[in-house]
Amino acid sequence: MENSPSLQLREASLAELFWLHKRIGEFPGKASLSFYEDRLRHRVSLALVALWDGELAGFKVGYQSELPEQFYS
């Protein structure tokens, strides 16, 4: 039986979010680590990375907006 590629999801570090962000051509402007630090500081947040065969392949991040009843994703 062949080994199938594996998909894993786990919580992300800010460095991983930044690394992936820089590699997505559809994102306008320059990415910065402070972009994520500022957005996630002192807010409820969740940041996940997807790993495909152990390599970072994508991310999802969400955080509480300025209005406490809203969660931006």
C-alpha cells in the first residue's frame, strides 16, 4: 500500500502566519509581522496552519473585531 499524503491542522505561530502570508500572491501590499501582532494583541483570536506532508500549506486566522459581538475571519 502506498503512503498517502497527510494533512494536519494545528495552532499557528505569528511567524508561521507571516511566512505564509508573504507567499500568497493575491494578498495586496507588503506583509509584516507587526500586522498580525497588532491585530491579535489583546483580542480573542484563533490562528491555524495546514501542513501537507509536513510542509506549511495554508492558514486561517480570525479575531474579535472592534465590536465584541463580531468575530472577523
